Amino acid sequence: MFPSSWLQHLKTFALPLLIGLLSLGYLSVASASAAPEFPEGQSCAAWKTKKRMFLVRSVEPVGISCELKVERNFNESHPPQLQSLRISVPVASLNSGEAERDAEVVKLLKGESFPHIVIATEKLEPSAVEQFHKGEKLQVRGRIEVGGQSIERNFSVQKDSQGFARVSLEARFKDFGIQAPRVAGGVVAQVQDQLELHAQIQISEMVPK
């Protein structure tokens, strides 16, 4: 138990300060991370992370690109069925709305030497493809390449109400040998060791033409 005098001090000073910071927007309440808002009707991908500003305020910067390349592999059944998917995103095309930050992202992800982020699935079972078209959320095993490093991950895939495939996964910067950036030792800004990758893919790109 805490001493009654300490609890009184908290009530008198700390709680009003906390309420004040929240009301002014200097301190945000943690909430579940949502997928980025993509341009309507386009196949796009995005990175997302969390950053703490001046020790108290949290923000979630996002960088989006609609210049991705989607490669598909089909089996020889009739009709042909999707077996695997590979999404390639040019690092330099990711746009967060801040040119300086985008340039830092290219450096951070070693974009000059490894110009693409790659998300590739393992072989998809016919039952999984069928479940996807029914709108079920799937956990798919795959590979992610960032900055010349490749790791295996499970990521979620689901068909949304607009008929797009929604792909999302979570990783850490250190999984790719990257140190999360900080400014002034983390006092001014500290990026959390958290990296999300999201994509929306047109279903028409997932069937033979």
C-alpha cells in the first residue's frame, strides 16, 4: 500500500497535470493501431510506426506508396488458382507528407543499396484461397525483405468490403538489423522499435488475365 500522504500528493498535483496534458494534446491515450487510409481504388502499400515526442506525446507516422509491383504465381489447374503472391514496394516512393522524413526513411532502410521492400507469401493451399474469397481472415506464412535482411513472419490477409485484399504484418526494426531512430537521445523524439507493413491489392491482380 502507498502512504496516505503520497496518495494525497498525487491527487492534488499529478492528476490535474495529467488531465491538463491530455486536454492540450501533449499526451495521448494509447489505442489500438489501425490500418492506414489508402487512396480509393488503387493497389498501395505503407509503413507505419509509433513515435514519442518530447517524452509525453505519441504520434503514428505513415508512409504510403501506390507504385508497388504485384507478381502472381498460378498452378496449372482449370481454372488456374493462385499459389503465391509477391509485393515489391520502391522505398524511395513511400510518401509520409514530409520530404525530410522520407529521405531519412530511405537512409534508414538502406534504400540506395536495397531499393525495394518485399512481401512474399509461401505456397497458398487451395482451401486458404477459397476461405479468402469467402471473406475469412487468414494467417499466411511469408517472407519480408527490408534493407537487405529477410525474415519470416505470419501476416493477415482478408478481402474487404470493396473487394480488395488487405495485407498487414508487424515486425521490429531490430529484426532487420536497424536501430530505431531518435533525436537528442530520445528526449525530442524516439521511434519505438515497431514497424508495421500494410497493403491493399486489387482482387483483379490476383486472378489470371
